Amino acid sequence: MFRVTKEVHFCYGHRLLNYAGKCRHLHGHNGKAVVTLEAAALDALGMVVDFSAIKRVLGKWIDDALDHRLLLHADDPIIPELLRQGEPFVTLSANPTAENLARLIFERAATDGLPVTEVTLWETETSFATYRPTPGTPDVPLTMREVAGTK
């Protein structure tokens, strides 16, 4: 089995809905997604996947969809005020935790046809979460929706 890993750095803001700790308040992170891909055999060039292809496909999606975005649970009560102010944001069907962001990136990589096996999302220099699906246990996919601001 061959394995390659690509890091993608991005910035995002979020808060956690129904959370009692400090993360209930709006705040930001300099995140790092560590994406691992595997293949039993190498392609004609001797690669699992070209690193530049990972950057072009998944890195572009992260830049376009997550980088410098405010990520919120779809039920967050701040949404009407953000809409009134014309501020852009992204909603998720679950709290935008490191665990759920790792899963979201994993699902996108898989949808893009990358042979992804796990994604680790570093939220800070000392805290990270990893998503690797359990074989034979289907998860309900996370949904995400970008709301463009008017300003």
C-alpha cells in the first residue's frame, strides 16, 4: 500500500452552537487540513496522486469554500443579523467543530474522486481532529451552504 499526504492551510471563523465553553463566541483559527490518500498500486508516473493535482482539486475547493469564511451551524441565531448586514457566511448541518470540518473535507475529496483515507484538521498548533470512516458504517453526509453577502 502506498500513501501520500498533502497539507492545505486556510483561515476560518466559527462558533459552536449550544456549547458552554469559550468556543460559543465568534472566533477564528489558522487551520491546517492534512489529507491522506492511499493506493495499492502507483500510476504510470509512479504516484498515488500528483501533489499538484491534490492542490488543484481539493486545495482550490478549500480556498473557495472555507478559506476566510465564517462557518456556522445552520440553526445559529446570528444568521438573521448577518443576512441583514449583508455579511457572507457558510452554514453546515452540524456544529463547525474540527471533527466535522475534517469530515466535510474528507467527503469533498472522496466526491472529487481522490482515494482519500483520512483527513486531520489542525485547529490550533496543539489541537486536531481526524476523520476516517468506519468500513461498513454509512454516515449521513454533512451538508453545507454558502450565503453570499450583499456588501
